[in-house]
Amino acid sequence: AQKITQTQPGMFVQEKEAVTLDCTYDTSDPSYGLFWYKQPSSGEMIFLIYQGSYDQQNATEGRYSLNFQKARKSANLVISASQLGDSAMYFCAMREGVGGYNKLIFGAGTRLAVHP
Amino acid sequence: AAGVIQSPRHLIKEKRETATLKCYPIPRHDTVYWYQQGPGQDPQFLISFYEKMQSDKGSIPDRFSAQQFSDYHSELNMSSLELGDSALYFCASSLGQLRDRANEKLFFGSGTQLSVL
């Protein structure tokens, strides 16, 4: 079974608008971490934001916030005030605390295009 | 701040040749991971090391081997290269924690683009 599911292969957004990238996950481990990475066309993998399964509040990092809904097993990334430089591939990833703690598992990614 | 350093940045090899990719983790990070990302694919986990010992193994072919050295840098050795090995190879590092490791953040290098001709 897929551990991380990103159902949006591609998304478009107008500059200065907000956009939500979807991510659902599957785990039976009570302890896990959820991560979002950005991969621009240059190829590097840039860490954006992290949410722990026991965190009470949704994570925020500047213009990035994570809409964490534990019961629904979703961890959507919200980018506010989109900029042209946000155009990139975005990967959701999960690390399990017990069973799979030695690795990060990635979703298929969502390609975001920001239009002027 | 120092980041994960990977070398070389680009590598071109012929079929059946060997290749060695190097990774220098962020200072004080004791855990290293290797990932392979094919064109248009998500990164696939290959292997990880914690304190110089292999900690987990993913979909790494038998033709590949890796190790972590005493200074925590790691090398991925690839032999009998095939066309399908052409990919972006990422190394990542993290600081291992004694207890729950779910919240360890992985920081990635810029990757090595391997092209097998």
C-alpha cells in the first residue's frame, strides 16, 4: 500500500494567491514525522517544513504552513502569497518512529507552476 | 551554515564501468542516507548508515555498495553500470536522536547526476 499519496500531479496558481498541495499518508505507527520538500528545476531538495504526529499545533515556517488533520491522515502544505520562485516540484514525505525510523518515504510529488 | 556536500556534481560513465559517489554530511550529523531519483520519479531510498553501521537497506542493487567512514563521510560504489542506473543520486544527513527518531529532519545535498551511456 502507498504510504504517501499526493493526488495532484500538477497545480497552477496566480502570483500572490495562496495554494494548497494535498498529501495523505498511511501508517499504524503512533509516532511519525511528516515533511515537505521543494525541488526546483536545478534539482536540489530543499527542506520546507516538518510536523510531528504528537504536535498539537500546525507547523508554520514563513509563508509555508502545514494543515495537519490527524484523524483524516492528511498533511496538506499551504503556501501563502505565491511567488514566481515557488514554481517547483513539491514532495511530501514521512518518517515512522518505530518501524521505519531509518528512512524517509516520499510521495510522487506535485509540480507547482506560479503564473504572473 | 554548512550543508551536505556531494561530489561529483555530474558524472558520465559507460555501460559496465564503475562509479564512486561521495557525500560529506553536515558537521555533527551521524546519519547518512542515499536516495536514487530517476527522471520524473520520486526519490527512492537505497541505504542508510548510523554511526558508521548500516542501519537500513532499501531497493539497492547488489551491484551497489556503500559505507560510512570514521569521519562520517559516505561513499556509494556502483559497479557494472547499466543504462537504467542513470539518475540523480542524493545523499542526506541527519542528527540521530536516542529516543523517537520520527522527527529527525533530513537535509539533502545537491545531488550527483549520473548519466550512463
